[in-house]
Amino acid sequence: MLLPSSGVSMNSAMDDINLIQQAQRHHAVVREICEEIDLEIGAGDDDPSFGNTTLIGGPPRESSTEEQGDTKQMEMVSPLPGDDAQDMSKTQPGKRKKKVVKRWREEWADTYKWAYVDMRDGTARIFCSVCREYGRKHRRNPYGNEGSRNMQMSALEEHNNSLLHKEAVRLQMASKEKLIIDKPIYVKAGSIVEATLKRDPHEAEFIQAVQEAVHALERVIAKNSHYIRIMERLVEPERMIVFRVPWVDDRGETHINRGFRVQFNQSMGPCRGGIRFHPSMNLSITKFLGFSQTLKNAISPYKLGGAAGGSDFDPKGKSDNEIMRFCQSFMSEMYRYLGPDKDLPSEEIGVGTREMGYLFGQYRRLAGHFQGSFTGPRIFWSGASLRTEATGYGLVFFAQLILADMNKELKGLRCVVSGSGKIAMHVLEKLIAYGALPIAVSDSRGYLVDEEGFDYMKIALLRDIKAQQRSLRDYSKTYARSKYYDEAKPWNERCEVAFACASQNEIEQADAINLVNAGCRLLVEGSNMPCTPEAADFLKKASVLIAPAMAAGTGGVVAGELELNHECSLMHWSPEDFESKLQEAMKQTYQRSMKAAADFGYQKENPEALVNGAVISSFLTIAQAMTDQGCV
């Protein structure tokens, strides 16, 4: 009567032992990569030493008392009556072997190379020897049969494609480079990413931003390990504010959204940073934007702190009164943390002139005074403001500076622009002024191509379409030769220069491949972190120059500071004067980035020079301020 329960116990113990033995058998295969890898071999008793040895790179393990007890129990229960044993051997045919085709050998061997077996919670699991993590329950295995060998191997392979594992492997490989002679500083730099992962494991966008910054600073940290401590302080925001935003729609129904403001670093001065209203907004994106803004402000001619904020409120489809009520509710909490010497918000996705007006009106009402503490048109400039144009114009100015160093110019070059918001429209305007041929823009539903190129009349039509919240598809009703592609991105269109002005991570690896095949030689980042890590790596390997948003997007920072300058606010500047000052500021930013890259050994032709140089220049400026001010 006790045999069934004993059989279950025996099967469970056998699964664990078989898992360990089978993993060791795969380890043997790794040693001889030329041999075929057999994933379906059943458990064997030919080599009892398998149960006590480990895989490559795995830490040694001693069998626990609990495991020994299980083994003894298995040995006691295993003998069965002769007839039953014969029946069982007949009813349980041997496992069929399934050979892995030759083209997969190296891939599977690489998976097992980083694996070792250990016990966790009384269960034998397959671990990654680099970051000491084991695969989670596989998505195709909802019942969580983590003792299954194939499921664990599949989960481990999925883990090996994760950000955590790739960073661990990259840092391990980087530590062997000749740049570091005395000690593996790169691994110490990796502790910054590791600490961020442990503290905020679910904040993917922020972790990605930190990872990219740490990678760019590897040579800086190699020269002075003191900067590790500075970076550890820098990646933790000074202040994070999360709050409830209740508001009432036109039907009298109450809605609740969540508001955010992250004041990331004020060592350089009062914070500057945008406010974004978008359904995807969360704390991770807010921190990523605040971190990026901190570095962007530090490299600009004006030394400022960085911040970011917003809400998961979607202004699309809302009436003016609904947006006004939401903005007033949002500012009723936020006004406590704002001021000319504290934090000055600016426009971002979903926040334009209308929203900034409502926000400032409520701020003025609650604060009890009129201070130019927001940046935005029609509020603080006594003349005509070019605040909205500044970021888009600055991107084109920056592209022209890069091309000038290559003895080229924008005139006659085919250009592709993603997005169709304020920045994208102003990029189109300035490209036309420089004689370039912009042929494509995009929205959330697809992208529009006009092979004849856009002109000022066509841009006016695009603005009307977007103001009415219509699809870019309607453009083809007026210009029949144009084409609109649903659920697609513009990166496969033939071009020499591309401007990414939509959102973060809009360019994935497949898009990067399309860009290279389309002939693109320069990518200008209008949005923060528009490339995934895989896409950025591919573009660099293909020698595509990247103008980072940290440097190319400083035009908005410059314009905002010019607006808030009391002396300038009393003047009526012509657009020509404003553009002249903007061009000079972009030139200073470009030169500062290239100088920092050269100081740390990056050649001018290196695709990483401009990206890493911008991060290095920003970080060194912030680090000096943080060092001077002490641990605060």
C-alpha cells in the first residue's frame, strides 16, 4: 500500500540526480565541441562521479545532509519484486535520443559553458556561472516544473539573452583587455550596474541608461577608481516624488492618474527637465529621463541640474476643459517642489503650449507670485519665442557640424525623420533650409514617404493633420504620389542621414540592420536613448556615426536659459540673432565632446568617439562639482 507514495518520492529524487548527471554529461560534450550534443539521453549509472562534480566555472559543492538522506531513501525503495520489476521494464521503454543538428552545436555549447548545477530549496537547478542566477519558470511551462532538465536548460538559455547576463559576460571579457593592467577596474565599474539591478530590478529603461553610461565611462574609471564612488551616488536620485492626481471629466466622472517628478541631481544648479503626459509613463521612464537630462544639462554651456516628470495621463481625445482640470490637479501637488532656484519644468511629449499655460496658471495661483519659473512660449518672452524650434533646429545644426568635419554638407542628402511632433516638424523645416531632401516622417500607426521630398507647404499640411489628431495617412489624399505604410517604421527607406525623434528604444536591431542596408551613415538622436543596446552595437560595428541626444539635443536647454535670463527677456530678438547664439552653443557642445573623447584615447573616426566623449565630458563636470561639495 505504501509503494505508490514511495514511488513518487523515488521519482522526485531520481529527477534531481538525473538533472545533475545529465548536466555533467553536457559539460563533457562542451569539452569536445566536435561531437554531437545529445539533449535527450536518459539517466545513466555508468559514472557515479557525475553527481559530485561541477561544470565549467561553477563553484565546488558538497552534498548536503538532506541530499544524502534522499539518496539513501532512494536506495532503500528502489528494489522491487521480480515480477513487478520485469513488468515495469516492459511498460517503460527507453528514452528516444534526439540529436541536435550540427549548426546548433556551438550555440548550445555556449549555453552550457556558463552553466553549473547546485541545490536551491532542496531542488537541483542549473545556474549561470557568471552572475550566479538560474532561469525562472519558463513561459511555456506554466506549471513550474523546475526540476525538468529541458525546461531548466531552456530557461537558462532565455536568461543568457537577458540584460543581466549580457552585462556580466561583457564585464568579464572587458576585464581581460590590455587597457587595465594592475586590477580589473571594469568589473568594479560593473558593480554599479549590479547594484542598480538589485535595487530596481524592474526598471528596465533606467537600468539601460545606467548601463550605457557606465560603458562609456570605462576608460575614465580605469584611470581613476575614485569615480566609481561618484557614479554610485550619481545614479541614485536626490529626490523622487510620486503622487495621486484625481480629476473630473466633462461627464462628471472622477479619474485617478499617477504623477511623477524625479529631481535627479542639483550639484550643478537648479533642476531643469521636461514634463511628459503619456500612458506609458512610470517611475522607470521618469528616472531614465531625469538621468539623461542631468548629463545633457551638464554638457550644455549652462551648468544646471537635471530632473524629469509627468504622468500616465493621456491627453489624446480629451477636451480643453478636461486637460485644464488635470493640469490644475497635477500642479496642486507639484508646486511645492518648484521654483526658480529649485526646479523649472519644460515641455515634453504630450505637453505643449496649452498644457504649460494651464500648469503655470495653477502654479502662480498657489505660489502667490509671478515668476518665470517655467520654460515655454507665449508666457515669458516679450518678443517672439523660438523655444519650441530650438531642439529641432539644434539637431540639424549638430548634424551639419559632424558632416563639416567629414568635408560634407547636408545639401542634397536624403533624410528620414521618425516622429511627427514638434521636434520632428522643426527638423524638417531646417533640413529644407539647408537644402536637404527629407522624405519620411512617422506616427504611432506607421510612416509616410514622399519621394519628392517635403517643402514648407507640405509641412504646413502635416501640422494641420497632427493638430486635428488625424493619421498621416490623410496626407496622401492631397499628395497622391506619397505612400503610407501601416504598422511599419521608416528605417528601411534609402537615406544618408536619419533623425530619431519619436521615443526611447524605437530603433531595434532589425531596424538598425535596415538603416545600414539603406545606406545611412549618420544617425542623429532627437529623442533620449532611441536605440536598444543591440541596435547601438550593430550601428557602431557598421561604422555608422551616432550623434547622441545628450549632446545633439542641448538646443532646448540653451533656449530655455536664454528665455529665463532677465536681460534677454527685455529684448526683442530676431530669429537670426537667436539662431546665431544657438549655433554657437551647439558648436561648443560638439567641440567639448570631441575633446573629451580625444583625451581618453578615442580616435576621431571611431564611431564611439562622439557618444562616449559626450558622456565623459558631462560626467567629469558633475563629478568635480560633487567632489567639491562633499558627500551631500
